[in-house]
Amino acid sequence: MEITQIQKNLHNSPRKLRLVADLVRKQKPTQALLTLRFADQAAAIPLSKAIATALGNAKAQNIDGESLVFKSLEINEGQKMKRFRAGTRGRVKRYVRKMSHIKIVLSDEKVKKGA
């Protein structure tokens, strides 16, 4: 059985979230929460909240959290907020605030390697 959790419009850039997601992608979700607790990056907080929510969804469906593995852990780009700042000589300097989406799919079946 698969459990899907999608977290949208997080105010963290996808690049920073992908760096943290690569740390925990091969681990079990319960072990990933422990690893993210001690990670030094600020992007570890929203990722750990999304994983905890996915584990909570599994618990609501009476699935043991210890038997689950990550089937997929995707970090995708979200919307971009376009902002402006005053530049020199009356000009405008544009910058972009990037947002991201997290999609977590947990499975209680063994993932086949090499297939």
C-alpha cells in the first residue's frame, strides 16, 4: 500500500531542499526524521515536517511506520514571487523568491533493485 503526501508552496528554494533530501532518500522514514533533526541546514525543518505528516497518514491507515520505505521523494519547483529593490540612479533591481513542492510516496512493499 502506498501513502502519498504533497506539501506545496514552501518558502524554501528547491536547490536547498534537494541537498537535504539527498541525505535521507535511501533511509527509512523513521531514521530520516532522526537524521534531519541533527542536520544543520534550515531546509531540514520543512522536510522533516512533511515526512512526519506522511508517517501520521500511514498511522491513520493502521500501517506500521517501521515497515515503510521511501518509494519516491521529489522536490519540485513551485511558484516564483517576483520582487523589486531600489537600484542606483533611480533604477529597479529585480530578484526572485523561489518556492518548492515536496512529494513523498511511502510504500510498505520492498522496492526491487535494478528492475
